[in-house]
Amino acid sequence: MKYGWVLFDADGTLFDFHAAARQAFRDTCGQVLGRFEPGFVPVYERINQQAWQDLEAGRISAEQLRTRRFDLFFAAVGVTADAERFSATYLAN
């Protein structure tokens, strides 16, 4: 049988987006903050999830999301860092 199209659900099927995001976050913490602590992950994931909900509800813009989630994370864990730099490094990772 000849198929005209083949569709793949890449996110969560072919690619583990959540594992990749966690690894990028760990790498970025090491590169920008100079350290990574396992306790950072649940704090960031909670803040990140809320930020995405705020975006979907129209409370913040995509541009605001890129740095706001990291500013809130830094405040929650008592770290001083540049959210712009962290965001750029995170996206590159």
C-alpha cells in the first residue's frame, strides 16, 4: 500500500522533551550559576509550569516567559544571576 503521508508524534514519542529540558537546566545551572543542586529541579519545574499557564491564559507574553521563570527561580533559591544570560544558555543547551 502506498502512503501519501506519515505523521509522527515527535514530542513525547520520538523525543523525550522533559528529559532534554531537565538536562539543559542542569547544564545551564553549572555553566551560569557555577553549581547545580538536585533540589533546584522541583522548584524550577513548579515555577516553569506556572509561567506556561500564565502564558496560555494571556497573563504574560512569550517574551516575558523567557526570563520571568528564571527570575522567579533565582528568587526562590536565593541566587543572584542574569535571567537573560541564563535563558539564552538554557535555550542553546
